[in-house]
Amino acid sequence: MPEHYFKTSSLTQRCGRPAWRGEVTKGAKTYEQQRLQAAKTKRAAHKARVHCNPTPQATAAPWTCPHCNTSDFRARMGLISHLQY
């Protein structure tokens, strides 16, 4: 490429740099505002969800021993361990 191309190109770049920098800054601010707004919307939607209150049937132990009808097991693993002995 001709040598004068690089001189005019770099001159054009230097002259346009403040405008470019301003556009980048403005774009970054816009992006950040949109990101924060999306986070606030998501957070509000999460807080607005109806949380279920556990009923006595849901909190009752579902694991009972078929041999002795013991239902003191908090997890399935407890029942399995109980059945081994």
C-alpha cells in the first residue's frame, strides 16, 4: 500500500478518537443501565413468586419400614440402612 495511505489513515483515526471514545462510553453506560434494569426485573419476579407453605401431609415422613412400620426416617437412605439389619 502507498505510504500516504497510512498517514491519512492514522490522521483520520486520531481525529475521530474523541468521538469514538465518547460513543464507547455512552454504549457502556447504556448497557450497564439495561443490565441493572434486567436484574431488578428478574429480582422482583423472583420475590413475587408464591412460596408454597408445606402441609402436614408434605412434611410427614414418606419412608416407612414394611416390616415394623417405623417411619422415623428423614431420608430414603435411612430406610435402606434400617432394612439391612
